[in-house]
Amino acid sequence: MDSQYSAEIDSGDRFAFGENWSNFLRVLDDGRIRRAERSLQDMLGVEALKGRTFLDAGSGSGLFSLAARRLGASVHSFDYDPQSVACTTELKRRYFPDDPEWTIDVASVLDRDYLGRLDTFDVVYSWGVLHHTGAMWQALENVAPLVAVEGQLFIAIYNDQGEWSRLWRSLKRIYNRLPEALRLPYLSLYIGPRELSAIASATVKRRPGDYVDNVVHYTERSLRGMTYWHDMVDWIGGYPFEVAKPEEIFDFYRDRGFVLERLKTCAGTHGNNEFVFRRTQA
């Protein structure tokens, strides 16, 4: 898999998410971990996960695997990006060394043979991952059987904005196919007008401190643990890139024996819509 992954990176067909997540490890602290725990508690409607199994499909930094383990779950993490797997492994080393209740693999959510060897789980978690596989609907299909009956599926999928989403996809593809030396200037072209607009808005409202506060304290407020800069890199670089309307995701899982328990939309913006489903049928 490493050779296939490397080939996709070299050809510009995939963004190296793990490089950004490596920077996350430098700013991880107990406050960020507790916020991640609270987000799981709030969305899943639980106080703890003791006695439950938790699958982190596309573990990224490993933060939410760590949060689930701290809440008492038995955790299995996997990611397609070897550097993301290294981040998850590092968090396990720091907080749960030699723990048999937390296992980690390099694997793809599109690999049905691998998934077929896994058990079902009480919670399947895949936040902001399945739309970056290059085959989103297949990935959405593949995680469904991994959820135990009466188990929960917690996913986040980019909102479909029509033409804007198609434009974003093109911009992301261009970024990943640029030579390394041209990526920073390209990113600056994206960030510059956005930041000038935010500064102008704060100035018109006579609250310029709001803009400064947002940038300075961005990492503290981010459940994903990213700095403002690295979140911008993650956004412009995040490729492959697919989107879906909330009702499409709802219909897709309703037809597969799931009921919607919780929905948090991004209010029509280019962010993620978050869903928690419960599987009611085998």
C-alpha cells in the first residue's frame, strides 16, 4: 500500500494529510483532548464508552482514537496515510503504551478484504475522511456493515454547494499538482483575499480585536487540534474531494437500515455536515 500511496502523492492525485497532522502533535494538550472527548459525548449522547468497541476509520492525528480510549472504549484505528498512522501510534505511545485495547493498522476504507476481517463495532467513527478517498459513495457503503446492530455511525461529509464545490475541487487539484515551490504562493492567493475581507469586516464593525483573537486563539478552539495556518493548508490541499447534500446522506443510510439520531449542519457553507446514525437492521 505504501507504494500506491506514494505514487498518488507524486502524481498530485492525493494530499499528504499526515504531514499536517504531524504538526498537530506539537500543540496537543489535555485541554484539546478534553474538548475532543466532549464532542464525542455530545454527538453520541453518552457520558462514557466503557465496555463499547470503537472503530476510527481514517484516524488522522489519532486524537479521537485517543479520546475514545480515554472514555473507556476498546479502540481499533486505521488510516491509508502512513504518516497519519505514525501520528496515531505516537499518541498511543504517549498515553496508552502497550495497551492491548487499542490496535492500529495501515489500511484503506476501500479495501473490502481488510474490512471483511474486522468485527462489527458499537461505534464507527469517520470524521471528514470518506470524501477524501476518491470513491466516497463506495466508502460510505463499506463502513455500513462494520456497525453492530444498535450501534452508532458518526461521520462528517463536506456539504454540496453545487458550482462552488466544483470550483473548490479544481483549486485543490491544481494545488496538489503544482511543484512544491509554487504551493505557498498559490495558497497565499487563496488566503490573502479571505483575510483582507475578514479584516475589513472587523474594522467596519469597529471590532478589529475579534479578527486578531480568532487567529491567535484558533488552535485552542479547534476540536481537530489544528493551527489556523495548517487548517488552511489542509483545506486547500484536501484532495481527492467529494461532497454530498445532507438529504443524500440521510437517504443513503435510511435505505440500509439506519435511523438518524443527530445532525449538525454547516448552515450551507463549505464545511462538514455531521451525522450520527443508529443501525436498526442487520
